[in-house]
Amino acid sequence: MTNKEKNELYDWVYKYPTRYEKGFMPDELTNVLSEYPNIDMKKYDEAMMGNTCVMYEGKFCMYHTDVYHALLCGIEGRDLKLTEWD
């Protein structure tokens, strides 16, 4: 992805109308992922492993930063970089 595309993705993720300020609920993540039908789900899932989160309604709520970096990995078909780990 170009820097412009990364910036656009960043803005989209952080401006996405989530129910909770902290991040994305599972159904919201399903909607987000539907926007990227060609995403490498293996790379996305690997990037999401071991991240921190909060719980609402008894479900995991994923922070914006983790979703953004996982999307980058899935879109670019690569592993999470050490500098992307929070």
C-alpha cells in the first residue's frame, strides 16, 4: 500500500462509527472485513493474535490500533512488524 492508502485506511478505521469509543465489537469487525473480500485472512488473524482488548456485553472489543495493523497485514499479505506491536 502507498502511504496515502495507509493514511486513508487509518482515517477510515479511526472514524468508523463503533458502538464503543475503545474499538470494534465482533459484528463491527465482520462489517469491516466485508469491505476487503480479497484480504489474506491468515495474515489478518495472525496479526490479531495476542493483542490486548476490553470486554463489553461479554464480548471482546478490539482496539482501533490492532484492527488497523491487522488490516494492513491482511491487505499486504505480510506479518506484523515488531514496530507495529503495541
